Amino acid sequence: MHGFRKLRLPESGEAIKVVDGRLCVPDVPIIPFIEGDGIGPDVWRAARRVIDAAVEVAYCGYRKIAWCEAFAGEKALKLYGELLPEDTLKAIDQFVVAIKGPLTTPPISGYRSLNVTLRQELDLYACVRPIKWIEGVPSPVKHPEKLDVVIFRETTEDVYAGIEWEMGSDGARRVIQFLREEFNVIIPEDSGIGIKPISERATKRLVRKAIKYALENGRKSITIVHKGNIMKFTEGAFAQWAYEVALNEFREHVVTQREIKEAFKEHIAGRLIIKDVLADNMFQQVLTRPEDYDVIVLPNLNGDYLSDACAAQVGGLGIAPGANFGDYHALFEPTHGSAPKYAGKDVANPSSMILSGAMMLQYIGWREAADLIYNALSLTIKSQKMTQDLARHIDGDVKVLRCSEFANEVICHLHHR
Ligand code: NAP
């Protein structure tokens, strides 16, 4: 345990542990945080104050988070001379649960996104985004309240995993030659090449996690989203393996949509409905029939697109929380990036970071504190007090708050249950 180069541990606190397949959370857990780049420090400072205040209100000092700063991005480069030091990976691994602000991907060829690297190094294979409208948030659709989905997106595979060769490179030439000679597949010489692997193991563990979540949280359906009509052995296989998990491992708890149509009519009460939708149709469905969807599972790239599209329906990236899960490890993060133009100006919307913190509290079982945050944030927005990104879409009387002022308002509302 421990053995960090530069990371300083808090004076008190204990590690969260995994015991017999469950999280064992002490009253003062050590939780690493990464401030992030750009607007990261602003939104993290705001969110940390809200999280600490909610824990204090909920547990009157009996519980408390022992924060431990871990470094990635620009701050890590200054301190360690590298963007993602081993200390940081080790800290998240040892302390199991962590939270981070957004990280800038340097626009230099050869750098992998730090977020993708974190997910892959720590095998955080499920990116989870609960997307639900908060009353008062301006939205581009007429009925944002009809969308209430939780997206489970695979994050280690697919074309997104970055297995690719540049046009004209030795790698691209060899792959093109191999495909021609071995499979008689002709690819133009001036092509860049990307590989799209989707495995049974990675698909099944994601779907298993989504079904467990749906059952534990009383959700109504799981929708498997794929493009299997075109990519049969990757996207199509994803759907097939997803159904296999549902029917082989959760048979008594689930019913497929086809079964409902054909035979099961009397036996479906209380069962989780399993259905699938083609990816292109899904983008239409969330707009035209949002109320028909609940938990959604997708491969990496389609999941990336759909997450942002759904977030836009409920008010945009500034408000949607997220987390990356492994079997037990979890790294919570806002869905937006580092928005460099707002860096250090105290004008960014900290809601996504605050709500990611609430999601983290829920994950460690501190539901009372999480609920206080959801309630306080929604009361703040309902009272027409919000940051500029939301306020500029409202014609009526709105009080525009700075990032830190928004946090102050949310903290005031923690006491209004
Ligand atoms: P972005 O940072 O999300 O910002 C795009 C725009 O979204 C901003 O200019 C701003 O719009 C709005 N915005 C995002 N977050 C906001 C907030 N909290 N409050 C108010 N407005 C907010 O996306 P990007 O410009 O494409 O990416 C910038 C950097 O972030 C890149 O290096 C990218 O790789 C990185 N990134 C990191 C993560 C992550 O860490 N998970 C995720 C995505 C991107 P307006 O200009 O319209 O006001």
C-alpha cells in the first residue's frame, strides 16, 4: 500500500475497500481528486465546497471526506514532468473511488487523450451518464422532462480505442497489403486505417453491470443500441451477446420485447424489458419518444455521440454528470471539457461537476448527502439563479451568477429540504 513519489496523503482518513464483492466505506474515506485543466480548478473548487457542506449537513460531522490531491494534465506536467504520473494511477487504484475535473488533450500528434488513457489503464470500462432534466434549465426541446435515461457506454474497445495507422505510413501499407493478399479485400492505397474490435468479454461485463444497475434501481427497460444491420460481427455481435447475458444470467428478472409480443403477456409484471434499437433510429427515438427509454447500453463510439445528444436535450454538457466504472473502481467526472476560454474567469457552470460529486456520494452509499445536493441544485435553478451558459437562453428575469456564487446559492439551499 501507498509508496507514492510526490502525492501527499491527508493526515486522517482510511481507504475504501472492496470486501466480499462490496464497497466497504469508512466514515472518513480518503478520496483522491484531480482538479483538471482550464475551468477545472474553478468548477472543482465550487463542487468541493458543495460536497463538503452536504456531507456536513447530512451527517453533522460524523462523516467527512479526507480529500487527497492527485495530479494529471498541466499541474502534473509542472510537478512531475509528465501528464499522467504513476502516483495518480496508483492512488485511484488504492483508494478505489476518485473524482476529477476536465483534462485538456494537448493538440500534439502522439498524445493519447488523458481521459482515454485513465479509462484504459484502470480498466474503467463503463462510462455511465444519468441524464435527466432539472426544472428551470433551458432546453432546446418542448418536453425535456420526458427524457430520463442512464447511458452505459463501453469505453475500452471499438474504433475509439485508437488502433489506427496514418495514410501512407508503413503500418497502413502493411495492413492494406495483408488484407489484399490474405482476404482479397481491396482498400485504396491512400487510406488511413482504423480497427474496430468488439469482444464478447467486454460487451458482457458492460451489459451485466447495466442490468444489475437497472434491477437495483427499479428501472423499467434496457435498450441495446447497435448498428448490427451493417457491422454484423462487431455491432451485431454486441447486441447478440447483450441478449445472451440478459437471458442466460438474469432469466427470471427480464423479458424481451419479442417475448412480450409473442407469449409472455401475463408474466411480465415487474420484469425488466430488454429491447434493441439501431443506432441511427435511436437518435430519432430520444427526440420523438423519449419516455420509451430508460437504461441504454452501447458500444464506445455510438455511446459517445448519444451521451452528448441526450445531454443537449436536458440543457447541455454544463449540467450532465458522469462516471467511469470498473468492477468496483469508479472515477467521477463532469461530461464537459476544459473550456479553455473560460479558464480562471469564475464564470463556468459547476453543475456537472457538482452532480458528479452527488453521483459519487450515492455510489459510496451516502445517499442522504447526495439527495441534499440534487434538491439544493434544483431549488437554485428553479429560483432563476444560474450561470451565464444557461441564463443566456432565457428571455425572462434571471439572475446571472459566477461559478463560485452559484456554489454559494446551492450551499444555502442545502438547508431547505
Ligand atoms: P468543452 O471544453 O466541453 O467546451 C466547449 C464549449 O462548451 C465551451 O466553449 C462552452 O460553450 C461550453 N461549456 C463546456 N463546459 C462548460 C461549463 N462548465 N460551463 C459553461 N460552458 C461550458 O469542449 P472542447 O472545447 O471541445 O474541449 C476543450 C478541451 O477539453 C480539449 O482539450 C478536449 O480534449 C478536452 N475534453 C476533456 C474532457 C474530459 O476531461 N472528460 C471531455 C471533453 C473534452 P460556449 O463557448 O458556447 O460558451
